[in-house]
Amino acid sequence: MNSVNRRQFIQKAAALGATSIPMFSIGKPGQSANSKINVAVVGAGGMGGYAYRRAGSMENLVAVCDVDFRRAIQVTIKYPNVPRFKDFRVMLDKMGDQIDAVAISTPDHTHFPAAIAAMERGKHVFVQKPLAHNIWQCRTLQKAAKKYNVITQMGNQGHTMGGIRRIKEWYDAGIIGDVSDVVTWTNRPIGPWFVPPKSFDLSNAAVPKELDWDLWQGPTAERHYSPEYVPVKWRGWWDYGCGALGDIGCHTFDAPFWVLGLGMPTKVEVERQQPPDPGYITMSSIVTYHFPARGDKPPVTMKWVERGNKVPKPAGWEKDKPLPEEGGMYMTGTKETLFHAGMRPASPAIIPTNRFMDMREDLSKIPRLPSVGAGPVEEWFTAIKGGPAPGSNFDYAAPLSEMVLLGALAQRSGKTIEWDAKNMKVKGHPEFDTWIKEPVRKGWEYGEDI
């Protein structure tokens, strides 16, 4: 599609999207809201397997796109007759009228162009976390969801769990009291995702014939192929990933961000190990966020502690009992301390344990928030068919991801960030501008008119 025709197409799609939610297979005359959705999947290996399995079992899987189908061999075996593409732009041009919704499970640096390309054609979109690779992209996706009037969802499994609802129920009922301190921790960065190369001279490897390396790079500056980037090590490189924070932060920060209504921090501090290379992440850091008061709620300090650093234990924690190595979160309130193990809030508790046991009967009487189903893809499907908006729709996912990416900016720079959220600027540091909105290769310019 040439650039003139593409502009005309987008203008027409925007005009339609302003008046109605586009539903193609489920919106045809004579079909009910229970008709199946035609879903295309972009990125079919790794987390993309979750998307295509749900699409294939619950709805209609009509197209699959991946730059290297070696990692997505199972989809070709299970669905041999589903059309396959390497370029999502070609897929959307050729099959656009047969697609209702697009699930995107690519590396972080290509979330944005794939999502915008789908949205401007009126497709509902699901995007894995973090929502985008930089803050401008997050905000533009949030605006695009409104402009094109589509149903959106970020792949944040924990936000669909009962555990996060229990936390909000307890907090809203006044059980925890006012919270001013939150501590989160993780066992990452670890392999196989975060493994720095022994040498950073990566110019000698040949591109595998099955991989379209140019398409994999997408909007980023061209560089030599290396197995140190694909298939799973890209998360450690700032050009492609967002470090351990980008990997896990949207999960572990989800409960405090939502329940406490944190909004944007005004300052982010970092203590970090020296990175092995300027283009590579630090392998150990502590990031401290400072959130201002919200109405009658006090300011909140939230720490992110990576492997190699001592995690402070909460008051009431058993003296000789270690904190869970894989990670967790606790928030200290004026009445109680709330804790969950792991990256997601699956099983929240009040500590100490004997206190929680004494409170369980009273906690069980607090009115429950509605359940939203089995997971984020399922919740998205339900919303497309007329159900409630997904909990991690882009109005929620964009600010959550922005907050996560601010921490990644502090890690990348090694500097304290004072954040001017209104103007999307780091105060006194214009050099951050090219990270807040990154330059893109010619032909990958998306979202500039949104």
C-alpha cells in the first residue's frame, strides 16, 4: 500500500471508528453477539502461544504472523490451514476485511507499530506487557484507542485474578488503613532472558535463513544480527527491551498502582550496579518511586528491589523466615500490612500469619468485586462481544506502563528523575527526550497524526 493510499485508508477508518465500534464477523446482519470473533495473532512463539491457543479454542483463528516460524512450529502443526505471514502490514492489507481483532505478542520494540497498524484499520487489539517501548508510544496508544473506538487490553494476567480484587476490597473497606510505603522485589534479571554476552563485538554471526532479521528489527536502527538478541535475550538490550522492570513491573506494581490510585510519580531514584555495556541493562538495581498525596491519601514511597540486593522485611514477618526468593509485594498501612508472594497477586494475605487467620472470617464478609473470567485474552473477547471494558484497557495500561518505563529510564541513565508528567519531560534533562520518544527507521513512522 503506497503512502497516499495508506493515508486515505486511515482517514476513512478513523471516520468510521468515530461513530461505531467495528465488529466484522460478529456484527454482520443476522448474527448475534455470541458469534465468534475472527482473530489474527502477531508473534506466535513464546507468549504468542497463549494468544493463538485461546483464539483457536474459543474464537476463529484466521491469520498468524511471525518473522521466524521455527519458534512457532506448533501453530503450523495445529492449524495448518490458517494463513501465515511474516509482515503484519502485509497480513492486514491482504486480510483486513476478514479480521476483527489482533493479538500482539512480539518483543517490546514492535508492540507499538503493530498495535497502531491494527487500530487504524479498526481492529480491536491485545498487546503483551509492557504496553510499549517508550512513554510517547504509551500515551499515543491510549489516544488511539479513543480515536479508533476499539476494545483494548494489555496482557496483565494478575489484573484478572481474584487476588487483586481481594486487595482492593480490603483496602477500600478500611482494613489496611492509609498506606505510605510499598516494597516490591524480584529474582530478576536472570537467564535465559538476561544473559550479557561475554564479548559485545557482535558483528560476525550469519542471519538464519528462516528469520527475517530486517522485519524483526522493525522501527529500531539497523544493526548486525546476533543470537545474543533472538530469540529470548532481547529483553536485556535497551534498543529492544525494557529490562527486568519492563518484564515484571506491570505485574508486581499492578496491585499498588490500581488499589492506591498512585498515578504518576514526581521523582524516581536509582541505585544500580554498573551495566556491562552502555546498550545493556544493569544486572542489579534498587529503584525508588515517590508519589505525591492524592486528596486525603498520604504520599507513597514504593521500592523495586532486584536480585543481589537485600529486601527489607515487613513489620510482623517471622524473624527466621526468608522472604520468597521469586519476588513479592507488601504495603504497610496504618492498620495492617498486606503481602503477596510472587510477581502476581494470586494469594494476598495480612501479616503476621496468626493475625490473618484471626481476621479471615471478618474479611470473608466484605462485599466481593465481580470476577472477570479466566485471563486477559478471555476478558478481551468478552468485552468485544459487548461485555464490560477490560480491566487493563489502554486507559489503565498506558499509565501503568509509563510508570514502569520511568523506572527503566532511571536504570538506563543512572540518574534521579524528576518527572513533569503534564509536559512529558524529565526536568532539567533534555537528553532524555530521545528515550521518551525514540527515533524510528524510515517506513516505520506510526502514530504521528494521533
